Amino acid sequence: EVLSHMFTMAIRWGIVHVHPMVGKKVVKPSTGKGRKVVPVESELIALAATMPRKWQLYIALKVWTGRRKAELLRLRRQDVLKEGLRFTDGKDDDNVFILAWEPAIAAVVKELQSLYQGLGSMYLFHTVHGQPYVKADGTTSGFDSIWGRYRNQAFEKGVISVRFTEHDMRKVR
């Protein structure tokens, strides 16, 4: 980026007449500071065992689909279609796609649908009042608190050896 800006200024000052970096993709070198936590499947299972059934199903759906947190938390009962599970891309609302049914995903969704028959919420994952965990501004602070509380308790009890984030679960295979 600095080199590209230098050429831009050199053209402006009349030192050079051609910008050699126009149309070129600048690839930044990795700083190595990114998260390197990849939860081990056995630790994820151990963490799930300490959680209520709803969150066990959330973890299963997360691992099976690899979808973003908000995409899973926004799932509605109407997104359960005959041909599969309908997702709206969390970064582009116009990008809607259907994930074809796999037996494991179908079993998780079926159990999720049966968990709260009396409440009548339109969401598969919802608060005790039937509201989604995703707020209008896209934040998920309620869910984040729940996740952090269960994860920290499991870590302090020695159930898991590393405090992985909800996002880190997308790396589990």
C-alpha cells in the first residue's frame, strides 16, 4: 500500500508518468497474529456435554454446516424446507441458499423444532421470551454471554484445555 501511494504521489509530482501497480492486487504478508486455535473434536464434545440440549444442538449444527453464528441464530421455522435448510448469508442479505438435507442435519433440526412446542417462537434458537439472539443491529451479546459462561466454566473445571471461541468451531472437522 505504501509503495502504491508512493507511485501515485510521484505521478502527481511529475517524477514518473506510469503507475506500475495499477490493476495489481497487493497481497499483505501475514503478521502471524491471527488466532491459531483449532478445537479438538474431543474437547468440543466435552464442552457440549456441560451445556443444555439446545446448545448441544447448536454446536452440532455449527459443526455440520460451518455457517456463521448470526446465520444460525437467525434460523426460523419457515427456513426448514422440504428440500433443505434455507440460509441467508450474514454478509449479503440478497444471497439466500438452501443446504440440502444430510441425515445428521435433519435429525438436529427435527429435535430443535420439538424442543419448545408450547412457546410458539418462529426461531429455532430463541430466548425464553421467544425472541432471537440476534438484535436488530446484528449484535449477539446475549448469546455471547451464554457461550462465554459455559466455556469458562468448562475451562475452570478442566473439561477443556483451551478457551476456544464460538467462531473457532468452524475449523473443527
